Amino acid sequence: MQPIPRIWLGEDGIMRIECPQDYHLTLEDMQALNRQHREISVECRPVLAYGESVAAADHDAQLYASSDEVIEVISAMAIIVRSFFTRAIADIFMKFHKPPYPTRLFSNEADALVWLQAYCEQPNGASGEGGKRG
């Protein structure tokens, strides 16, 4: 049995997802991550996914990323990809299964976090400019 991905909420209000090295992401993993996200916070939040360790993602897992159940709790997603291989996997995902929430690929964490800050809840309860969908 392979190790499981971990999810946590940073002090900056951004959820983070990290998978073990050479990870094969399944539908069951995505459903478990969504449940864990909701246990940590039911609020709609931006997500930083460390995609460089994902070796494969099942078709059903990719489709689930765009499901209503996931859309309810994700305001935007930044995916970090550092190798040609993980960028190719992410490009295929973006081309065929891009979620309706804003999603971008980044080669480094700093740029991804700057972009995601626009999708964090503001203290008065309003989303940042980037948090508007449509």
C-alpha cells in the first residue's frame, strides 16, 4: 500500500496538498483529500498543490477535481511543476479537465503563493479581486 497525500492549512489561509514521491493519484485519494479539506475548513479556500511528486493521475481523479463537491471548497488552485514530465501531466489535465475555478501552473512556490493571495478571504468576508469567478 502506498503512503497517502497530506493536506494542511497554512497560516496564510492557503490549503496545501503534498503527495509522496512518484505518487499515483486515484479517485479515492481525491475524495479523501476533499473530506480532509472539509474537516480542516469548510470555507472556500485557495489550494497550493505540490504536483512535482505526482507520477500519474487516474482519469476519474481528474474529473473529480471539477465536481461540485470540490468546487464548493476551492477558490483557486496553483500547481507546482518542476520537471518536464510533471508539466506534461499537468498540461494534459489543464487541456482536458481544467476545473472551473482559476487554475495555473507554476515552477516555484513563491510565485504560486503571490498569485493565490488574491483568492484568499478578506477580513470583512469579501473575496479578493481574484476570488471572483466568471
